[in-house]
Amino acid sequence: MTPKTEFYEHSVSAHTREPEILVVRNKLEMFPAKGTDFTVIVGDHNCTSRIVARRCLCAGPDSPHEHYYIDLTELNKLLDWGTFSRIRIRKLSANRYALTTIK
């Protein structure tokens, strides 16, 4: 039996200011634990990334929670943020992921 390919696809806002991609909670288990380094491959470049959490009050002050992001700081200069509207991240192994952009 062939293992299923795991991937995560997400829209990228035209106003993205930080080199990061939101990870929705139901896809969080596809990635290593928060703060654990993993490799993201874009083209022929290997970069280190990690999941980071940011405290949020978007549901109001009585419902604090966290949002999770893939930190793409190392990839920031490789990605032309204004030229694509989605990203796709495919899991290659436990700590390696391939990122492609979609127009």
C-alpha cells in the first residue's frame, strides 16, 4: 500500500508583511512540534524553518488562544511575495518539506 501524500495549501494575503504562513489547527499535526526545526525546500534551496505560536485575542479578551505559523524568515528573499496567491507545502519525510507557490 502506498502512503498518502500529505500536503498543506493556504492562501497568501497580498498584504503579508511577515515571512510566515498561517497553519490551520487541523493541519498542525502534519508538522514537527512547535519550535522544532525542520527543512523547507524551495527549488534547489534548503532552509531551516519551525512552527511558531502567537497569542491572539481575535475572538475577544475572554477567549485568548494561539495561532500557529510556519516561520519562513530564511526563505523570505527567495520568495517574491507579490507574485503568487497560494503556497503548497508537501511533506517529504518527518523533517523535510517542499514548498511551491501557486499563482
